Amino acid sequence: MRGMKFSEEQKAKHSEMAKRKGFGKWMLGKKLSEETKRKISLANRKNPYWKGKKLPREMVEKIAKAHRGKPAWNKGKPAPWAKGNKHAKGNTPWNKGKKINDEMIKNGYGNWKDGRTKQRGYNTFTTMRRRARIRGNGGTHTFEEWQNLKKFYGFICLCCKRTEPEIILSEDHIVPLLLGGSDNISNIQPLCLGCNSRKQVKIIDYRNSNG
């Protein structure tokens, strides 16, 4: 903190704190031992004076500059998720009781689900299913059913008639979830992102105009 400017109020507060903790003129001109520095460091970690306060930008930049080029504090230490470390109470590892094989590692290891996670649009699909479950309107469908529906309509947007890969097809609920529509595949139609957005919460069945 050398070179930083403090207000009179801050100086008075720091002086009072130093007197209360027993630090006085005896420290001036003296060099602290490594053991004393370590104790002060541990005390500051447990109850840092800046806890709950926002550091000034100048101080943040100086701290960053001081740490630049130095090794990280946890370099060489095992990560919290490393093998042998205990999991938090109540949490169960996703792979408990499962045998990891080469195929699982090849297809993404932790996210392995028969290779589905590598398919385009799978992550978006799972996010949409979660939002539908939160609505609680009932019904659900699988990723395979959605792929089969797109294939049935020839990977075409039922509104603008454009096809993939020119556009990206998305699931549109004919009766929107906001209006109580279910998440069954019978309530789904493939629309591009633009047409899906323009439809908003209207009830429009484009399948009728496509036979």
C-alpha cells in the first residue's frame, strides 16, 4: 500500500486500531520476522479488514501487479475434485458404481450419454426440457423424438420453408407453455429461430398448412 493516500478519517481509524491491538512506535524502523509475518497473514485471512468492502481500483491494480509473474498459491496442490479427495456430505459422484471404459472417455467422460452430448443441439434440448419441467404443464419427449420430427418434415421450417443448415431449427410449442401447453411431442413443431421468435405466445399450428 506504499504510495496510497488516505483521508484524515482513515488515518485516525488506523491509528486507533493500532493502539488497541498493541502496535505502537516500537514497530517503527524494525523488520518483522518471517514467523510474525506468517501469523499476521493467517490472522488477516480469517478476518480481513476489507471483508464486505469494495477495494479501490488503484489498490486492485497494485495487488494484481504485485502478483504478476508469481506462481499461483495452489500450484502443485491437488485439485478439490482430484482422486482421493472426499466429496461434500450428501453429494454422490456421478460415476459411483460405474465402470469407465475407453468409449466413455472418447465421448466426453463426465457428460457421456451414449454419445448424445456430442450431437448438435443436445445441450439446448436439455435446457428446454428443464424450463418445461419448471412450468409444470406436464408431458415430455426425448431427443430422439425431436430428431425424428425434424426428419419427418425434411428438416424444414414449417413457417418460412427454409431448411437446415441454412437455418437452425428450434422447438416451438404450438400451444405455448405460458398458456398451459404441454411438452409432449404432439405439441411441438420445427421452426427456425427467427420464426419462433416472431410467433411469440400465439397459438398457430403451421402443420395444417403443410399437410
